[in-house]
Amino acid sequence: MSLIKFTKDHEWIKVEGDVGTVGITNHAQHALGDIVFVELPEIGREVVQGSDTAVVESVKAASEVYAPVDGEVIAINGGLTEEPAQVNIDPQGNGWFFKLRLTNPTQLEALMDSDGYQSYLEGLA
Amino acid sequence: MTTISGHRGLEMDEPLIFELDAPGQSGVDLPALPTTHTRLGRVAARGPIGLPGLTEPEVVRHYTRLSQKNYAIDAGFYPLGSCTMKHNPRLGEKLARLPGFSDLHPLQPLSTVQGALALVDALAGWLKALTGMAAVAMTPAAGAHGEMCGMMAIRAAHDHRGGPRRPRVLVPESAHGTNPATAAALGFAVETIPATADGRVDVDALKAKLGFDVAALMLTNPNTCGLFERDILAIAQAVHDAGAFLYCDGANFNAIVGRVRPADLGVDAMHINLHKTFSTPHGGGGPGSGPVVFSQALAPFVPLPRIIHGDDGLRLAETQDEDDGTTLAYGRMKAFHGQVGMFVRALAYTLSHGADGLHQASGDAVLSANYLLARLKGVFNAPFAGPCMHEALFDDRGLKGTGVTTLDIAKALIDEGFHPMTVYFPLVVHGAMLIEPTESETKATLDQFITTMTGLADRAKAGDTAWFQAAPRLTPRRRLDETAAARKPVLRWKSES
Amino acid sequence: MRYLPLTEADRRAMLAEIGVASVAELYADAPATTLLPGPIPGLPGHQGELEVERALSALAARNMPAGSGPCFLGGGAYRHHVPATVDHLIQRGEFLTSYTPYQPEISQGTLQSLFEFQTQVALITGLDVANASMYDGATACAEAVMMANRVTRRHRAVLAGNLHPHYRDTTATLARFTGFEVVAGAPDPRGRESLVDSIDDATSCVVVQNPDVFGHIHDFTPLAAACRAKGALLVVVVTEVMSLGLLTPPGAMGADIVAGEGQSLGNPLSFGGPHLGLFAARDKYVRQMPGRLVGQTSDADGRRGWVLTLSTREQHIRREKATSNICTNAGLCALAFTIHLSLLGEAGFTGLARLNHAKAVQLAGKLGDIDGVRVLNDSFFNEFTVRLPRRASKLVNKLAKRGILGGVPAVRLFPEADGMSDLLLLACTECTTEADMDALCRALAELL
């Protein structure tokens, strides 16, 4: 069974077993506007929670995508290089960025669940 | 309206020069080659390049037509905040083309370029007098390059003093993007200082961040909101008490030139964009020139080359060995001796104005900006109370609920025959519109602009959103698809064959 | 004051509208102790155009223009003939007095000409893409090294000893303050330096120059292969862009980045600035490039047009994460370059390059006939090095007294290196006449 958690920097992480798939939220893609470029990490890179792991760019803005938790990058969504618009079209599906093998899954507990993220967004408005 | 030719009156549709190729043609007639063998060694002569061939009349027409697709300060009001689009006197162009300046090789014997060295020295003298500073580095090629030079001097000075490592640089959140970019390039950790509700540096927040690990504060004064940092003396004191230096981004020096000397404010280093304050032409994006003035404390830490007054005239110290022993010069910023062609123009501007004219020019620039602020603050929302300096800042609060954005206002202004103000900068204000009229405009032009802005605001409030979103309509091109340009970059022409 | 259109009546009316009594009140935020009541004392007052022209003409008159006699100066700046058309067109106010094209709908002239510039630079260097210019060749070189460091995530650059020393020093200055390492070879006037062995797994790039500072022409194909084998980039510097009309371009030799000086096309010597930095690279590195880029797109009516693009690399968006802090570049100098190269076209550019080479070959032949003068180069484009039987700098000063700018003494470029004092760099361009060459040879025969 899978679990989805959210960060204050507007990443989501969907966890299946010891693998987490990471992307940016619908709110984040909407705020950035048309995504024109995505820079993905190399496979095999070890990342710690909060470290710059990918970059997402629109015409007028560039933003880091941070690792929501510690882990090793085991897959990247190469399709985004050709078609970055997927991040706008399907941010929480085909628009995923990278997959991590989690090395410290207890960090997940401190992230927000869906309801928590919704109320966090309402607080920002 | 479409035409058969694709042209529209004076506005000609013009292909790329590569698409006008008539192979073999040239706009230059060359003399016959002397008969010699070649001495290229083992490297082969190159194959075809793919450059188009055109005769002189075709090239003249092509670039004349292209020029007609540009807005320019010569043509109309260009209130691009933070960029200072003031009148460019043509005297500077004429003088820079005197063979005694334009046709000087940088490596001629120094005895043959004494006038050029004197020119650089004369402009340096003016810059020191106008800023009250002890020294000036003339070689940086543009404002951002000057920033680099100034921050290098600060690093060199700290290194020379020894003492604690100072890895941090503080930058107010309203700063130009070059400030954090420069500091980060030099390996500093950049920390942002928040602004107060009245658009100035929060002195308490600054003091809380200052410490013996801070190398410098990079401050723009007047700041990017067009406001004078009224706590500047307290800021300088706090920075100096921490053993740090005060770097001033001199982009807005034009507001205070001839009226306030940065040295009196406690500034240690400041670059001067000659294309802003001293009106060398912007040229569609350069060339610029960014001399840096230094306080006594930083005066020894300058780049090479330097001009030195010697026994038999002026000379250039191009290496540490050739220096006169008064500096700890740290090396070269670029090839040769600076943007000398721009110095000619800047000196012509300075001599034309004189001390009284510069005083009047900054006063007129500030007066014009405050006039716009006073007349437009009931039309658009001004986030900060005046008086402002050389530019008036508005946000998009007044547009809330209309569906019209700052960008739409800018594009509608284009159809009205004005170059838009700077939009969405500074970042500290939502939907910023930064209007810099400069001292070059008549009151009638300012009034016409005010009437236009007022009319556009009324139209926005009347809910004419679709009209705004379709603007501009009267330009050589309408809104361009920047998303497509960035997703699949096409950065050069390629032959279809 | 002829540049200030507000009348006293305007000023009074504007002050009344604002609600203050004087302009000084508008400066109320400046500390009172720092506000000057009037013009800065001790500085001269405003002057008319005639007076300013007189003052600056007097300074100009104290210089010896390079064109006032035979000129053989090179060393990174070259005296070429610029067609009258170039200067006429770049002085059109629409080009001269516009700013960076932030509003593309009313900047298509600048944008399209920069797109043409980018294409021309890519074509002549043999690389995929070029940016919209840098400050000059030396800063382009330094930026190329920074870019190679980013691409390879390594921090050690190897600079050829025969790289122009100003380029070396500019790069070294940046290295010192931004924390990367520069290993510079010793200059070799014979042009026989080999860098293959200096590349290792920590090398981010090798920077070489073609023709090198002493004029030698190199085939860098083997060096490019050696770089590739070690994962380093090859940066080729070109200080005489005219050479690209004749020589195999760096891209064809395997260069990853070309950093060049474009002054020779369209731009006057101007005592060393403003000149024009050229920057080209392979496609795959485009997002690591510094500087502005113009891209093609279409407008709301579907018509082709141009915009500044990929600006997320730049300082105004990335701030402390930008690829470079550059914003203003050398726009008008790039336009002059583009117009000059458009006038030349394929036939003119390649023909002019051949003419430059032929002139230098002619001069080398004449100098070789003088006793005691030895040409060091086996190969060269339009500049070469000679060994003299005496100190070159003294000789050059004596030649200047006779109205001849007789080349660049190597010590002027390498004051700290040994064995340079009797070396002289001599350059020819299309401006050099046979009479110029003969005047130089006659003077040398007398002075040596």
C-alpha cells in the first residue's frame, strides 16, 4: 500500500516499500507557470533531506526541488527532459521527478499528509 | 491588417540576413592578393563557412529596416526604472571617433598615448571628486564587472588584515540580482536582509545578522525602490563596527550625483555605471563601463593596470613590479586598460554639465520622479510614501479584481507609444512598476504619460480585460511565445538544405 | 543647460503639485550633514559643445593615431579597415539609444541582429551555439573556464603558456577569488609547447590559443582527443577573429568552447576598449553558458520573432545561483561585428583573411632578408615573432619617433618572463601597404 506525504517546499513523495517517488505539487506547478526545463539528478547520488536534488524552470523563474527525505536516487523521469510540460499537465503522476531508495524512512513521519498540506496551503493564501 | 507584400507602411517585414544570400556577392571590394605562398604549417585552410553574400545597398537596407523595429530614447519616453534611459548627447559619439582616441592601439609606446592616459586620469579625477572617494579602478567593463572588482578588493583587504574568516555577505532583499550573483561567485554565503514597511533596510535585522564573520554589506543607495536609505549613517557605523565593509551598488548614483558624496555616507566601495549616470549610450545592451571608487581603507586593493604620474609623464603599471609601491594590486580584470571609448563619452558629458549642471540634472531627475509619484499615486497604488529619489514605484494593488496585470499595463503602454516602465522589479513589491523619467523629459511629455497611465487605469477598472490581454496590437510583432522559445531553444539559423 | 528641458516655470509648477517648496526638500531622507547645498566647490561649471570639443580634441592631439603611419601592432588588438556603412548604421538612434531588449515587441531590431550575430559566431567558430557577446576576449576566456568547472565539476584549469597573458591574468584573478586552480605553462616563443601530459582526472579544461600569442598556428585535434579521454573540456581562445576566415575552425578540431575577441570585425582599436567578447559552445552545454541568448519563437499572430531566452541561467532570476553575474554585454560592438561580417559575406571574409595572411607572409620575407633579424615562426596567420640583435622595446621607441608603430615587444606582454627582451611581435592587416613594410625595413636596417 502506498503513502503520500508533502513538504512545506511543495514536494510530494509517494512511498511504496522502501522506494519513494518525488515530484512537485499541483500548487507548485501552478505558481511556477509553464515549465520549460527540468534538471534531474544522476542515478546513484546520495541525497539528504532538504538538499537540492533537481531544478525546475519556467520562463521567468527557477526553483530547486529538495529531497523530502534521505535516500539514494535510483530512477529519474527522463521523459521530462523532452516534455517538461508533463509537470504542468500531470504533476502528481507522469510529472514525477525522481525515485529515492529511502535510507531514513522515519523522516516521513514529520511530513504533512494530504489534509495537512491542504490546510498549510490555505494558511499561505 | 494584412498586406500583399507583408510590409506595413514604414514597417518592413524583413527576413534573416542568411535568407537574403546571393552566393558570391560581397559588400566589400578587396585588392588583388599579392602572390605569395602560404605559411599555415600543418593546419589546413578551412572549408566553406556558410556566410551569406550581399552587396552594400542590401546590407544597408536590411539593418535600416531592423533598426525601425526598435524603440529608442531618441524616439520617445523610455521610463525603464533602474536603467536610466536619459538623452545620449551626440557630442560624445563625435569625440570618441576622433582618430586620436578611436585609432589608438592599446600596446603603442606610452610616449605616443599621453593624451589618452590623461583622458583616463581626468575622468578618474572627476569620479573621485564627485564621490569624495580616495581611489578609483577604471578597468571594469560594466556595472556587474565593477561589482566583481569591488568585492574582490574587499576580499583582498580582509585577507591582508588577517583576523577572522569572513565567509558571509549581507544583501537586502530588494537588491539587484547581480549583487547576490557576484557575492556567490566569489564564494561568499549570501544572506538576505529584510526590508521595513517603508521600503528601507531593517537596521535591527541587519545588526542581528552582523558579526565578525561578515565581509560586507552590499547596499544600493538610493535603493531599488527609489528611496534614499535614511539610516545610512547608522548602517555604515554598524557595518564598520563589525569590521566589515560597506559596498554600495552605484546603479542609482544618478539620483544624487553632485548633491551627496558616497564617501560622506561611509561607503567603502561603489561601482559607477557610466551608461547610467554619465549617459554613455546603452547600445541595445552594451558596451558599458563600470569604474569602482574606493575609500582610503580599500585604496591599496585595486586591479591592474593603473595609471601613475611619473617624472616623464603618465605611465601604466601593468604588473605589480611596475607599480609605485602604494598598492597591493591584485591583478587584471580584463585585457588592456578599460573601456576607453566610453570614457571619452562620459568625460564629454561631465565637462558639458560641469558641477552646476550635474547638480541640476540630479535635481531635475528627482523632481520629475516625484511629480509622477504625486500625480499617479491616486491612480495606481504607491506602496511607499514619498519623497522618492529618481524613480517612482507602484504596485498592482489597484488592479486587484480587474483581471489586468502589470504586464498588461506595460503592453498597453507600448501601443500608446511609450516604452514601458520596469515591471516585476524590485521583487519586494507585488506586480512592481518602477518608473524612472530621468532629467531629459519636458513637463509636457510627463503630463502626456500621466494622462495615458490614468486612462489605462480607468480602462482596467472598467473591466476591459480582453483589450489589455491582446495588447500590443500596433507593433512589428505582438506578444511573443517565450514558453515555446525556452522549451525548444532555437538559438541560431540553420540552412534548410 | 542644453540637455535639461525643464524650465524654471515647469519646476515651480511641479514642486507645487508635489507640495514642497524646493528640490532640496525632496532630499530630506539624506542625512542633513551629507547634503551639499550647491554644486561641489572647486569643480568647473558647465560648458558649451565648442569648449568641450576643444578640450577633448586637445587631449586627442597628444596621441599618435595608429593610422598616422605604418602600424604593425597586434597582440590581441588589430587595426583593420571598417567600412563606412558599419559606423553609419550603428549610429542610428534606434540601435544606439535602446536598452537590452526586455520588451521584445518593440526590440525586434536588436533581437534579430543578435540572432544573426549568434549564428555568425557559431558558423565561423565551427560550434553549435553562441551567446549574444561578452565584455571582451579575456573575460570570455575566464568565463569559459568557470563554465568548464561547472560542466565537469572539477576545479583545475590548465592554461597554455602561449595564451595571451592578459587572458591568463584575467582568468587567474577570477581563480584567486572564486577558488579554482590555474596551472599556467611558461611562454614558448617557438610554439612547441605540448600540453597533453598536463591533463589528468582533476583537469576541468585546457585553454589554448590559435594562432597563439606568438603567432604560431596549431592543430589541436590530438589535444582535443586527450581532453576527451580524461573528461576535460578543450577551450580554444581566438584573439584575431579574422583568422577564422582562413584556418580550420576550433569546432572542427574538437573544441568544446571557443572564447574569442571580435574587435577585428567592425570595431575600432579605441585604446583597448570597448572590444567584443565572443563565446560559443557545443549544444549540450547551452544551459551552462554565461551571458544573454536570443531565441526564435512566434508571436500571437503566428509570425516569426525573437526573444531573450533561457534567462533562468541569469543573475536577475537565479541571483546567487546564476551561471555568471554578467548582464550588460557588448551589444553595439556585436552589431558592428554583424554588419561588417554581413558586408564581407563568405567571399569577402575568406578573401580578406587570405589578404591578411599574404601581407604577413610578404613582410616576413622582407624582414628575413635583414641581417640579424630572424623570423621564429614556421606557421602564422597575420602576426609572427622575430628575434632581433638588440632590445626590442628600445627599438620600438626609436621607430615611434620616426612615425612607425613597429610591433609589440614581447616584454610588454611578458614583463616577468626571461629571454623575451629581443623578441618582437609584428602584425599585418589589409591596411598594411608594401610601402609601410619597406619603411619599416629601411628603418630597421639603419637602427640595427
